[in-house]
Amino acid sequence: IMSCVREVESKKPETDISSSSPSSPKVEVPKVFKCTLSNKIMVEPVIIASGQTYEKRYITEWLRHERTCPKSNLVLSHLLLTPNHLVDELITQWCRENNYDRLKPSDEIATEMFTYGIDSLLQRISSPSSSVSDKTEAAKELRNQTKKFSNVRRFFVTELPDSITRLLSPLSASGEAVDSNPELQENIVTTLFNISIVEKNKTVIAENPLVIPLLIKFLKQGTPETRINSAATLLSLSAIDSNKIIMGNSEVLKALIDLIEEGDSAASLEAASVVFNLCILLQNREKAVLAGLIPVVTKKIKEGSNVAELLAILSLISTNNRAIEEMSDLGFMNDLFSILRKPSCSVISENAVVIVFNMCERNRDMSGLKSLREEENQYGTFTKLAKQGSDRAVRKAEAILKWLKRYDASEKRHRGNEESPKIRSC
């Protein structure tokens, strides 16, 4: 074994210039002593089921996400790690002979794992000289890396200059080769979603001038997964209030509403979640209504699609006068009554009665109160809800019952006045 090591050394293998200690000389570390995951000299070599040897902390991190051997890609029969005492002794002996300062075993997490090579993947994606197939392959690998490893997601934004712009450059450039390659689009959008998960990345991503326009574009085109992941990225970014403002000032709401209307159930649900988040900000509610939210959402609810999520949006937005007018014009009150009559989850009932309450409170004319009275007389809807709804639903139902009580008293007085004989004057 030592003869083999000497032979390897004589062939001038790679130099480990990132030595473990400032006092260590810049010596050539035999490649066989390096972990292939980190490309660094092993401190605690272990053997896995495939027979390959790796640095313990790196292979441990790998096996948290994979059940394969990094080198052979073979599925491992078990995940046990066995110390490789022979290799450890050989490395110790080599370090002693070469005055190389080797780190001690540590439980430290391998935070630098797999960040090596990320920049080169970005270079392949953004380079004008790269073919579309090469860009696609690099984007796929970057998508996988950012999905599996949180440290890569953090590293991507904090350590690589212009990483977001470089990632999106193929999509922002015009060209039939890119436009007709849905796989490249999907991989890049999904990578963007993966890195948006990190809280510190959200503002940087949303403030990049390429991001929002491209996400709007891919809400409308590409594979179903591209559309869903575009919406998912917007949902992730909308967790930050400043991002809600940026998105509200763009065409995002219109594109999301179109996706609610035209997309499949999963895409519609994702888009609805983004709209709800954006409408938490008061100034975005009017914009959502102007973008055509009410007719689209009420139609979907009537069809029975994502009822709980869409009712939550209307509950939030039902304080807006224009929204109430549109729901009234569409006859949506009757649909809300139908929802309240049927046994359903408490959240659905709560949001439905909140909308009814808001519609009547802001437009408490006699016709509205009359329809409430007819519903209560025929089905006892609000009495039932006041007894068995959620706390919020109970409060709204009780308030509606008080309105009806006053309405009944008013009607009684009105009828009494009509029935009273008129006194003729002399």
C-alpha cells in the first residue's frame, strides 16, 4: 500500500492548497487521501456499504438525503459507517513525515459540502457560448443541488456575485432555442424557487429586476410544473411585506388570477395562496378587484374548486366596497347561503358567514335584510351557526340575528302604522 502511495506521489497529484492550518506547509496531498465529496484530506475516514471510503462528516450529510454511493451511484444495502483504520493510519503517517497539520475529528456540520462547482454550473448556464443542451444539463444539476442541500441555497446568493442574474440570463434572452425548451425553463424556475426558501434570500431575489417579469411570463407558459413552481416562488417571496409591494405594483395579480381561472386544481390552489398573501396588504385589495378577481373566484367556488382557499380570499377582501358590489351583482349571496346550509369544515363556514356579514353591514338595505330573514326562516341557518360554529362565526351569526330582530321589529311597526285607521279632520 505504501508503495502505491509513493507511486501516486511521484506522479504529482493535486495540491491541497487549502491546508487545515495556517502553519501547514503547501504540500501535495495524495489524491487517495482526499474525500471525493470535499476534495480535502480526510480527518475521519469511514467505509460505506459500497466499499468506498469518505470523510465521515461529509458522507453523513450525503446520506441524510441519499441512499446511494456518491462515486458509483449504487443503492446502498445499509447506511452503517465503519471506521477505516488502515487509511487513517496511512494518512497519519504521511502527515507526520510531511509535517502536515491535520485537523482533529469533529462533529462539525459540513457546511461547505457541494458548494464547490456551483459557480461553474452558473457559468455554463449563463455563457453565450454554451449550447442549450449544456445549459439544460447544468440547470438540472443546479436544481438538484439546491433542492437537496440548504448550504448550497445560502451559498448561492451570499457568496456568488450576480448569481440571480446569471441564473435567469437564458430566460431573459430572446431566442427560439430557449423559448422552445420547456425543460430548461422548468429547471431554472425550480432552482429559483429552491433558493427562495431561505429567508435572507427573499428580498434579494424579489428586488432583482428580472425576477418578477419572468415569473409572470412562466405563470402563463411552459410545463404544468413550471407554472406551479413560478406561483410557488411568488408565494415564498410574498412572505416579506416589502416584496408584497413590489409584486402588487406589477402585473403579478392579473397573471395569478388568470392562473386561478385557467390552471388545473393544483396550479389554481398555488396561485390562490399567493393572492391571499398579497391581499393581506390593504393597498393590494383594490388592485386585485380591478384585475378581475371577483368573477373568477366566485365562478370557481360555484364549480366547487378549491372552495376553502378561495373563500378565504373573499373573506379577506370583502371589506372592499367594490368587491361587495361585484359579489352582490353576481348574486353570490345565494351561493354563500348554500355553503352555510351544508355540513362543512369550520373554516369554510366561518369565511362564508364573514362574507355575508360584511356584504350586509356595508349595504344594509331592506332587500338584503329580507333575504337574510328568508334564509333564517326557511333553514335556521344563522341560529344553527350561532350554536355550533367557530368563535368568530358565532360572533358574526349572533350579530346577524340581532339585525334580523331589529328588522322584524321595524316591519311590525310598519305594518301597525298601515293598519291604524286614519282620523278624518273636520
